[in-house]
Amino acid sequence: MTADMNIFNQVDDSQVSNLDQLSNFEVAAIFNKYAQHNLRGNEVVNGGRGNPNWIATTARLAYSRLLEFGVTEAERTYFDPRGMAGDVQKEGIYQRLMIALKSSRRDIFLRTVIDAAISQLAIKDKDAFVYELVDGALGDHYPYPPRCLTYTEKVLQRYLQKVCFKDVQMAQDVDIFPTEGGTAAMVYIFQELHYAHVLYPGDTVVVNSSIFTPYLQIPELSEYNLRIKTVTTKRENNWQMTDEQFEQLKDPRVKAFFAVNPTNPTARAFTPERLAKFKEVIKANPDLVIITDDVYGTFSPSYQSIFAVAPHNTILVYSFSKLYGATGQRLGVVCMHHQNVCDRIIQENLQNRRLKELDERRYSIVVPDPHKMKFIDRMVADSRAIGLYHTAGLSSPQQVMMDMFALSNLKDAGLSPYVQLSREVVAARYHEFWHGLGIQPDETPENTRYYTLVDIFDLMRQRHGKEFCQYFKDNYNYLDFTYRLATEFGAVVMDATAFGAEKGNVRVSLANLEKADYRKLARAILDLVDEYYQVFKKKNKK
């Protein structure tokens, strides 16, 4: 028996079965702790986290310049050397900022993006725009309006037009609700679908699986109690939904459809041909509510959102976290068309006298005519339990940070060099990993390469045959592979079963390690497969 096999037999299998009921994120966190003390003493390689290991720099520097300028402006009004200043004055602030900006990188960038915004958004009151940026960065007033700052909404409308809508021009036709990341956006949407009686307990919803796990877990909570059906995409179809799966959405008993596009964990965007199918679906099932989470859209060339082809039925979630390395900033948005199915369903529900009375009692303290309140504004109010509606809205510094990220993209007429760089970074890591496994990478244009899904069973079949693969399935818990990978090799990947993927699939993030680490991760995976094979051969000799 080799030294490696001695290590192999020291791993305690009893610990694996105790983890079955935990979230895959919790399991990965536990495995990461095990990896710190791995049996081989290897440096830990954690490919389980989706947090990028890069940040966008210039937009952050520009934000810091706004903050610095804002303090100087406040001191013009009132100054006390003990550390107090007054309010920022709006009149003439654009000109004062332009004079203050010099030739540093952040100053040039800030001047460029402000003038680009004024030009692209046809802003007539330059002082009002710059005042919102400066005062918002200082964070000395409650966000107003409470859903979204006036100019921030215009900036975000134009940003989503560029990165999500593609050639469908509708920037002026959407409402924006900035939220505490895509996480809060998801929570608020599910809450409001419930509060507004758009979805009822027992309603059938369809989930495009594999998918980010909360879209599977939240609908099952007792307060929602939705009936979940999944349409599972397959590798052989390039992770695209089939015609038969689209047919399921046409059933009027299906009330909602949830998708992450491009997908997490399979990292594929819908093709133009598949997107067109949503038009057929909405024609057959006009009351269908679609939620699309588009956080990875910028990593896919020629990306277009479901929102662009079915805007009246779709709620779009977007986050700045992955592209700009801003997961700790908590910067997300909800986007809805002015004419949307949720508002229509609310108005139809108000024909029910009981629902109308409930609606009036709930929102009458915040608006004079609750029945005219839009779904997205109800979401804002309910996000602060109604009574705190007057202090609702994402903090103004966070909204201004979104402005800086968005404007860094909008200043370039075509593809942003920063976006191109982000694609190149993950693509290089993706190729390093798959070449390390000895497998040809998938080069289809829908592949974002932010994540990749590895079928360990298929890898076992390719490397050592079907009989060995079947032996593994018959004799080991499906978590055993990821457990041993961490405890023996110090290599962490995320089991993809909780995403709705078939057992044997693991998710690798291409965002959070250096390029060379992915070759190490691939080597560890292959070595572990070979260790299992050695045990298989030994048992077959007996």
C-alpha cells in the first residue's frame, strides 16, 4: 500500500453523512475549515467561493474624490476646527467641482464621467446633478425620493440598457429600486409577491435548474409555501432549456418562473433562439411572472436579458458585486417596466372588496391613494415594514457608488475596457483549469466562464471506465469526494447538488484564485480520482 493510500484511509467517513441537510454554502465553509489542516500539509486552494479577487479601482477613487470635495464644500458654509462643517450648497457646485479637479487619474475620470452623463442623459441642471452626487456621497440626508435618487435612476436606467437590454430601447420605460445587494432584491421580491397577493401559498412556480440555491429554498418557506417544479437543463444541450420545457411554462397553472441568467452554477446565458421562446410563453400564459437574476450578464459577449424580450412580465435583479469586486458594498437593483403584470394583477385583485380593504389599511399611512401604488413602490414600503417608509431607500453613499461603477461603463460608447479585462481574467483561469484536467474547454459564446461545473462521475468514467464509476456511486456518499478533496489535499470546491444539479457535479469558481491555482486544483481532483481507483483495484483483486 502506498503512502498516499495510508492517508486516504485515515479520513473519517462518518462525518460526511451528517452534512447532508446543510446548505451547500455552509458545507463549503466547513470543508474550508478542514482544508486548513489538510493531511498533506498543502497550501489551501479554495475554488468554492464566488467572491472575485479583484476590484474596480478608478470608480472607487472617483468616489473618494467626491467625498473629499464634499467636505471642502460643506466647510464653505460653516467650519469649526473641532471637526464640524455645514451643508453643501447647490448653486454653482458644478463649476466649483470642475475647477477643483486637476490632472490626477481620479480627477480626470470624474470629470469625464460627469460630462458624459450630462451629455448622454441630456441633463439640463448640471448643479442639481453634481449636488446629488456630492451630497449623496456625504450621506448627510435621507435618500430622496425613497426608492431611488433622481439622477441615479437615470444613470442606472442607461446602464441596464447597455448591459442587459441590448438593442431593445427602453431605458426611459423602467423603474429602478436600488437594494442592499442582489440578496436584498431577492428577499424583497418574494415578500412583495406574497404581500401583494400576486402569488398565493400553493401556487405552482417553475425554477430553471441548476440555479442559485435561494431560488429553490425561499419558495419553500412556510410563509410562501409555493409548489416548486424544476426544469433541469443538461450539458448535452449546452445547459439550455428545451422546447418541451418551455411548453411547461405555457400552462396557466404556472404562476411564476425563476431564472439566473447567465446561470449559476452552469455559467451559461440563454441563446437568442431560446430567449425568443419567452415571447411564445407570454402569449400563451400572459399572467406569468418571471424573475431573472442577471448578475453575471456582463461576462457573456452579446448578452441579452429575458427582460428585453418579455419586459412586461419580468422582474430583473442586477448586482454590481461580481463585475466590480464589490460584494461587501451590497449594491443591487430591482428593475420593472412601467407597464407590468404585477401592477395589473394588483388592480384585478382590488375588485375583491376584502383585498381592497386590506390594501387600504396597509398603505394608507404612507400614500393618500393606496390603490394607485405600484408594485415596486409597495416593495419599497414593505422593505421598511410600512411605518419606516419615509426613511426607506438604499443609503445615498451606496447609490452614488453605483453611479461611479455604472458611469465607468457608460463613458465608453462600445465595450468597456474594464469589462473586456474581466472577461479575459476569468477566461484565462477557465482554460487553465480545464487544460489541467486534460479536457477541451467549452468555447460556446454563451459560456461566461465565471463558474464551471465538473461532472466527477463523468471524469471517473473517462479516466478509469464505467465499472469504476459505478463502484464509486454504490459505495460512497455523494459528498465524500468534496470532503476528501478538502481534508486530504486542502482543495475546496462546492457540491452542486443543492443547486439542483445531478449528484456527482461540483461547482468551481473561476473568480477567486490566481491562474496557477486552477492547475493545482485540477491536479488535486485528478489525484483523488486516482486514489479512489487504487482502492477499487485492490478490492477487485480480493
